[in-house]
Amino acid sequence: MITAKQTITETFIHLLSEQDFEAVSVKGIVAYAGISRSTFYLHFTDKYELMEAVRSQLNGKLFQIYSEPSDAETINLKICRHIFRYRSFYRQEFSDAGRIHELTSRFACQLDHVFGDEDLAVFAGWGTIGYLVSWVKAGFMMSPQEASDKLMKIVFADWTANLAETRERSS
């Protein structure tokens, strides 16, 4: 059974697909969800607290993907599917440079635990989030599978071979 809190959260995410966060109102949330204002305020003090709760929930799910045992290809696909499923939220999240920076730093920290190499984690974290931001801002012109495949191509690129090839063409 879906709870009132879940209804509020799902309604909020849906409304983000139709309007920017600043345009979303508690009045609009309760009207769309078919609940009373008092029910909303029973769970959240305002839309900002609701946004923080959604941010914590969705970013938590994103980071959880890395703690599930799986290969890199499956992890990347799960990440792309997650971003696509919650695209209305991530459009909002990735429109704020401060949020991108915060998420990327947390992502790099998470990857440091995975790789055990801080430099690799920073490079992979910033590269991955940067790629995902680009995908989101381009309006999801590719499917999650295509975005994941391209991300995997980047991850496993032989950078030294690519650099040598580029130098040969420049000569």
C-alpha cells in the first residue's frame, strides 16, 4: 500500500517534469496528489525539505548501485537507467553547478572505496558525472543502453593509443 509520504514524493517528482522547482508549490502538490495541506505538512515543513528528502533518496539509490556486486558494464547501465527513470529530478539537479560539484565529490569518494585509488576515483567520478550531465542536458537523445555503451567505451579507452594516433594525424 502506498503511503501519503510516497504519494507526495512521487507527485513532486512528476511535477518536476512539468515545471522548474521554483514553480512547484505545496498547493500544486496537494492538488495533484489529492491530499490535504495538513497531510503534506505532517510529513514535510515545505517544498525545500521535500526536495532534500527526494535528493537524499534518489542520490542514495544512485550510490547504492556501486555497492551491489556486478561488473562495470552492468553498473553503468543501472546508473543510466536510474538517471533516466528519475530524469525530471536529475534535470533539476544537474542544472545547479553546486549540486553537480557536491554529487561528483560524493561519487568520487564512493569510487575511492571501490578502486582504492584516489586519483583514479577522482578522474572516474568527475568523468562519469560530467558525461551524465551532458546526456541529461542534451535531452536524453540516447537511450540508457546507448548512453551506458558510450560511457563504457570511454571508461575502457586506451588513452595512450588514442594520443599516439592523434599525434600521427597532426604530423
